[in-house]
Amino acid sequence: MKEPAVSADLTQVLAFETDCHIFDGCGFPGPGLHSFLFEPLWGEAGTTSAYFNKPMLLALLGSVIIVAFFWAAFRKPKVVPGKLQMVAEAGYDFVRRGIVYETLGKKEGEKYVPFMVSLFFFVWVLNVWSIVPVAQFPVTAIIAYPAALALIVYFIWMSVTFKRHGFVGGFKNLTGYDKSLGPVLPLVMVIEFFSNVLVRPFTHAVRLFANMFAGHTLLLLFTIASWYLLNGIGIAYAGVSFIMVIVMTAFELFIQAVQAYVFVLLACSFIQGALAEHH
């Protein structure tokens, strides 16, 4: 069986071999963890630049694109908006009214709108790279990126909790303290504490990561299969696989937006819980 091509330092494996087809005596080169490993774009081993790879570049480009888009849209705002300003206003208003106001209310939520808008579009753009030609990789499919974003949300959540309620009140807020629970109160407090302090931030990151990881794997699977089956009678099956690539790409477009929405919605719900009065 033909082995996938591996780079000299074993840190990068090609997604698939271009000369491998069915009936050629080679096995199906399915996607795996190697599909999510990237060599540094430049730099020598041991230097800081050696860790700058494709996902980092895409994350940086995504940030530049978002800033450039909103700067171009709002640098000279008009009462009667042009097309670019109209699109930017629609996106901003969607997050502000559809997520932040609905969760936190207008009075409490207004101060968090800039952060949540930035978070939404940043996550969405990192997701969208998955279907952009040449890029073709969702940055959020690498756990470090969702984890870093979830950690930022976590610090804001904790700071708001203790700033609003003080140390004792914040502790009660995080543990679900309620005297009416009686004898089960200690058990409830332990469960709530671990849920809020450990489980929620973990699931916040993993939910985004897992969905994008799985979606990219499926896209790779059908893309590689389309090429692998392109030989002899397998051409008929290659056509079916290619249709699935198109279907999965359209589905991914939907999932990418949904995951950005859910990530920001959860961030708002955490802050809403922090602002809530304890019993």
C-alpha cells in the first residue's frame, strides 16, 4: 500500500497524493490529523518566526480584512448609506439587536456591542477560510484559536461577576447559592461551581472547534474521494462524490455562520448570568 508523502521533518503530510487513483494499487489516502498540521512559512527551527504557519497567516489576514471593511464602510458615514455602508450596518445591527440586546437588554448590553460584533465577525471570517480557494482551511479547526477566544470571554465574564457583586456575591453567583434549596444546597453549589468555572469555558471552545474540525474533515474526504475515484469505472462514483463536495460546501457556509452566532450568543449568556442578582 502506498504511504502518504511526508516532509523531511515529519511535521507536514500532504492531504492526498495526486498520482493515487483507485485500481492503481494504492489505498485510499483519507484525511487525518496530518491534514491539520502545517509547516512554518519561513524561518529556522528554534526561532520565533519558525512558528508562523498558514493558520496564523489566515488569522492575521482575517483581522486585516475585518478592520479594512468596517473602516471603509464607516470612515465617511452618510445619512443615506451606500451599498458598503448598508451591508456593514446590517451586519452590525444583526449582532447588536439580534444577539446582544436580546440577551442582555439594551441598557446593559450597549457597552458590550463593539466586543461582540468584533468577536462575531472574527469567528465567522476564520470559519469562512474553509471554502476560500487557496486558503481552504478553517482556522478555528485548530483548538488553540477557539480556546484563546473562549479564554478572553471567560476573563470578561469573571471580571464582570466580581465587579458587579463583590467577592462574596460573585462566589454566590457562580455557585447558584439559594437558601431555599435546603439540604441539597452544598451539592448544588459544588456542581454549579465546576460547571461555571471549568466546564462552560471548555465546552465554549470545544463546540466551535469540533464543528469546524468535523466539517473540514468531511469536505476533505469527499474532495479526495472525487480525485481518487477518477479512474476507469470509478469516474461515475467520482461524479457523485463531487456533487457531495458542492453540497457540503453549501452546508458549511450555513454552519460557519451558525457557529459564529452560537459562540457570541453563549458569550452574551455568560455575561448575562454575571449581571444577574444572586438569591
